[in-house]
Amino acid sequence: MPTPVVVVHGGVRVSAPRREDPAADEEAVNKLRWIAQSAYRAMEAGGSALDAVELAVRLMEDDPRFNAGYGSALNLLGEVEVDASIMDGYRMRAGAVGGVKGVRHAVSLARAIMERTPHVLLVGEGARDFARKLGLGGNEDLVYETRVEYRRRMLEALKSGRGPERLKSLLDLLPLYGVADTVGAVAVDSEGRLAAATSTGGLTLKLPGRVGDSAIIGAGTYASRAAACSGTGIGEAAMLVLGAYRVVKEVEEGKSPQEAVEDVLLEIHKTTGYAFGFISVGADGGIGVAQTGYGLFWAASGGGWVDGGVKKERPKGLLVT
């Protein structure tokens, strides 16, 4: 019999903390533990792995400490545009949404796209209209005051000359970002069904219309009958190497979820230079949690246990210049 388990992440710190230690944020870690337990109990009550990951991500989309739903990062114009995806590994089906405004629970919209349309991905106003028709939002105010302050500080850095001239070098301002980033969840239920889900507000000061890995099946989210994976970090990095798909593929080829996430993270860092983080779970309930930055917020729950914290260790073999 499979060992049911839920693993969640609340984002990875992709740059060195300027002052605070990510591990000191006990409130965020405790909230993730509670979310993992809540999602696991949903499976105990008869829900599927798919139900569990949707619930876990919805709970994080409601919490402004995380960069998803209410409390999402603001783009160059000060607007919130969210991305999300969900995948059912048992049936090999997926749904995703990109660059949509006014939708707090983007993960539920992604699931609706998967279950109620012949498509995988809807973006922009088309996705927003679909959400309105289903009563899944479309007109919600997702702006959180702390995110307004983050954006203001970053704009000041640019105007003062401390920022880069080229837009792609906005990544040089990563030290100004908040601790938490993209959120996600993976799960395996008692019947061995696997699922993954991811949701984000993206990068602060991103160009309007930018869509990251959280909306791209295979980049930030993937699941099969062997494993499930969700990622967090600079989305373009995972998109360039299809990170989540590669984690699952390595598990299918015989590696443990932990070995797989570490291998792919090393490849992402070698290829792009960007920090990233992954969580994964296998069909047997084994889990993988790893990152190449400065701290990944995570938690997991199974039968009678819960674990979690800020993963600060990096995979062996990581070369940081």
C-alpha cells in the first residue's frame, strides 16, 4: 500500500538575506506545517491527492506572507497578475492559468480549466472571463500593502542609479525581494495517485504580461504515476530546462525523489546560474526537498507526523562564485 503524504513549499530565498535570517520566520514555518496537516487530513477524510494539493495551495493563496493570490508581487505598473497550474499524474491531465488579474485562487481556476475545458492553459483576459463565468473571481483586489512597499523600494533603487540599465538585469535587485516566493504542493494518496500544484504572483517589477514557470506544465509543475514535483525560484531558469518534468523523469528512471531534485537543481544552476528549489514525492511516499539558494520554506505531513522548516543546506557539488 502507498504511504500517503503531502509536501508543501512557501518559496525559496534566491539571494543572500540583507538582515534577517529566513530560519527565524517561525510563523511562516508553523503556518506551512498547519497547511500540510490540513491537506493530509483532507485525504484522510476521503479526498484525493489532487484535492489535497489544491487545498494546500488555496490556503497559501489566502495568506499575504506568501507570493500567491492575495499578497502577490506587483508588476512594473503596480498590478497583480497571477500564474498557477495543477496536474493529475494518475490521469495525466493538467490545467494552468497565466497572467490573470483579479483571481485570488488561481489554482482552482487551473483545476477548472483541466476539468471543464479541452485546454491546458488559458491566459490574460480570456482566463479572467472564464473565472467570472464560473464564479471563481475575476474582480478581486489582490494588492497587499507590504508588496506596495517592496515595489517602491525597488523603483527607488533603479531611479537612484543603484539599479541596472537593462530590464533583464532587474534580477540584480533580488536582495530587495521578500523572503517567501512562489507556493506549491505535491501529494500521494492511499491509492497511489499523485498530484502537484503551484501558484505565484511572479517577480516584482516584471513586465506586464510576463508568465513564469508556475503556469508551464513541465517547468514549475509536473506529475506522473511515479512522482510529482513543484518548484520555486526564478521561473525562467526552470522554463529553460523543464525542471519539474526532469525531476519526475529521474524518479521514473530509478532515482529517489531526493536524488532527483538535487540532480536537477545542480543542472539548473550550472546552466542558468540561478537559484531554485523543488519539492517532490514518489509513489511510495518518499519525499525530496532541496534548494540552491539561501533557504527553502517547506513542510510535510503523513500519518501521525508533521515536519518542516527552512532548508538551508545545498546539494553537494554546487559551485557558487
